[in-house]
Amino acid sequence: MADEPSWEDIFKADPPAPTPAPRAEQYPETKALPVTDSSDPFADLFPDARPPQEAPVPLSRREARESEGRRPSGGGRGSSGKPKKKRSLLWLKITLPIVLVLGAAGGVAAFGWFNYNEQVRELLGIPLPIDYEGDGNGTEVIVTVNSGDIGSDVARTLHDAGVTMTFDAVYDYLVANPSIGFTPGNWSLEAEMSAESAVAALQDTANKVTSKLLITEGTVLPDTLEIISETTSIPLEELQAASQDLASFGLPADAPSLEGYLFPATYELDGTETAQGILQMLVTTTFERLDAAGVAVEDRHRVLTIAALIQREAGAFDPDDFYKISRVFQNRLDIDMNLESDATVAYGTGNLHTVFTTAAERADASNIYNTYANPGLPIGPIGAAGDHAIDAALHPADGPWLFFVAVNLATGETVFSETVEEHEAAAERLREWCRESPEAASYCG
């Protein structure tokens, strides 16, 4: 290997003394030549900023003496009379590549942080945030609190609606403040609120929605009546009494109650509503939606019963699941196989907010909604079905499935199966998910 220059040579204080200029008569045709160092790998990237040096023109002895006499004091030399040091660009040649590399690395790091924040935090062991800061981003979100909702129910509702960042943020806050309670009804909140500000908003009656009535898909009759009461200030007792007069609403003769006939939608209110009048408005809307879907009057009850079952089992996640679930029920009806829907069993026991049941409840044939012990459809709807569920009841997907189970109730991920063995494996996945966290447990009844 050739000898390399030492650091002492590279950073020497003074440049080498110039070689004396040759006499003019020896090189009469000397011309300007660019000064480069072919051994410098950075020469092409960092050319000398000065113009090319020309070979000095020889002076006569007289001219030299006169020139020395005209030289200003210290001109071009230091106080010692030595030539000035030439400013070297070596520092730039060394540091600029380093700066460029560090800048590129910083850009990559910034890109990774902004696009893979959660993965980077997990890799570095940095805890993920669980709560937003502030009072929201200005986007209105209407949330519904049902009668009997406890802290975990409200925490789940706020998270699912996009109001709070996580279930845990609200749940932990409510555990630390056990005296907080909630009033049923519709509430106007905002997206991306902190847990504390969201809970505080649910305590402020100024946020209660009274100018419009919102009934969400899957809402059961008792909750619907309570939401109407809280929104309109019509006494709940009046609404309950009015709901018993089925003949006045034009319901089918085989309808056991108003359940399923109060269409889920948003209704504008003017403050003049009565108990009978507002219930009739919701029933009329149901009939209008069934007519628009092409349902014959004599088929209304059957279609609403299937649609409500689909609505309750499918939740509000993958739209395709509505049609697959409809196919499962239709396949079972076609071969005289019991529907075996836990949602119907739970409804018949009075557990209106869960689809989880016990073996004893599933074996109880006296429960007229029990589709484990009784063949065919239940005697009526088990909640309010929306347009999507009605369409799915009329147009089931093509498929051979006989079973389905949601394996993640937070995301709605559902597994469809053809055999009992496949279904049992999927059901075990659900049981494992339910044991994962307090949030998961809140979904599992």
C-alpha cells in the first residue's frame, strides 16, 4: 500500500514555499494553467473557488527593486513578513458528506415516526397515548346513553363513536370517580375529546339533544321509549301506555308489540309532539321503508322479524356480513334446522343488551323467543332494523354456511363455517378474546 499523508501533513499551518519562478528566457511561452490535484478524490466535487493561477512573469532586477519599494506595509504578509495562510476547503470536504448522511438519516427517522408511530413506540418501549387532549376537534358526534348503562357501557359507546381515543381512558377515569352517573338520551359531543371532557359533557344538560330525535339501529323498544321521553320531555309513562294500543298503529295481527316497528332514523322535532303522535310517526316510517323495499303488506312482520335478527347479530361493521348472516338463517330454515340464535334467547330472558346466554337459558322452551329450543323464527322482531338489514333479509348472499360467530366484538370480525368443528374452533377464539382485557369483557356480557 502506498504511503498515506499523515494528519500532521494535512493540517500543516503553512503551505509549502513556492518554487522560484523560472527565468523568462528559459520558458518564453509560459501560459496560464489550472491548478488541480489529481490525487484528491473530492477535487471534482469541490473545485478551487479561485480562478486558475498563471505562471509568474519574470521581472528584471530593477523592476524587482522598484516593486519591493512600492509594497505597502504588511501587504500580503503577516507581521512577521511571511505570506498569509491560504484558506483550505478541506473542512468542507470532510464535514459536508457527514452532514448529508445525518440529514438523510434524520429524514428517514422522521418518515418512520410519522407513518409508523405505533410500531416505532412498541419497538422502543415508549408507551402509546390512550387519551386525547382538549375538548374535541369541532366535529359533532351524537351519542346515545341507554337506561341502565354503567361505566363500561359508556366508555365503550364513547370509544366506538370516535369521541375518545380508547376505552381505557374513560374507564380508568370513571373508576377514579365512582360517583359519576349518566342520564339516558342523546347527547351532542365532539370527536377527539379527552376522557375527562367527554364525561363532563355528558353531565351538562346543555349538550342534551332536544331538537331532533335519534334512534339507532338495533335499539330495543324499552330504550326507544326512554330516549323519546328524554328528548321530548313527554313522560315515559305516557309513551309506555300509548305503545300498548297496537291496533291504533295499524300493526299486523301477529305482532306481539311495537318492537321492531319504530324505525331507526333521525327525526326533526318542533316541540308539539304527543306520545301517540310521535310513535305513529316512527311506525309510519317503518311501513314506508318496507314499501320502498318492495315488501308486500302481508310479509311485513316476517321480513321485519328476520331483519331485526340480522341487525342484532351483525352489529354495525362489515356490510357484507349482513347478507352472509341472512344466508345462514335461510339455509337453516330450508333444512328445518333450528336457528339457534343467542340474541333471541337473551331477548326473551329480558337481557336486552347482550347476546350471551347460559346452557339453561338455551334449553328453556318456555321462552317464546328461544330459537334453540323452538323451531323457525321467533314470534317477532328483537330490535329496530335499518334499511341495510331489511335489504339483507330480502337478498341473502350465496353460500353454504350454517354457522357464524363474531370472534372480535370490538371490530365485528366474524367467522362463517360449514361444520360444527369449524364453528367450535371459532367460538373458542371468541372466548379467548373476551378474556383479554376489561374492554373486551365489557362486550361479552
